[in-house]
Amino acid sequence: MSNFSLSSKNVRLVLVGLIVMVSGYILMIGGGSNDPNVFSYAMFDFRRLVLSPVLVILGIVIVIVAIMRKPKENQSTDNTKK
């Protein structure tokens, strides 16, 4: 995996960020009414207006941090350079 630009830890963080984003989108699903003549207040609850957008934004931040984070150098390679 030496030719790959992201380390395995960064790839795991990207996957975690994607899972958080997908869970935010899943929480946005629903809230409609079966009868079009009846108004449903279920689409204005905390889950759809606050929680799901926060999860989507948090997932985007996690992915950006995972991509921009520089992997730490191994300590053994620093000793061999001296």
C-alpha cells in the first residue's frame, strides 16, 4: 500500500465519515402523510431538522480531516537517517 496516497488509518476515517453521512441522510427519510389532505407535523421534528443535518456536516468534516491529515512517520526510519 506504499503507492496509495492515504494511509490505512486515513482510509478508515474516510469510511467512518461516509457512514456518518449516510446515517444522517437515512434519518432525513420519511415524515410524509399517507393522506395528501392531512397535514403531518412529523416532518418538523428534531430528528429531521437538527440531528440529521448535524450528522451530515459532521461526516463531511470527518472526511475532510481524514484526507488532509498527514500520516505520522515511523520512528524506526528516523533513527536510520542519523
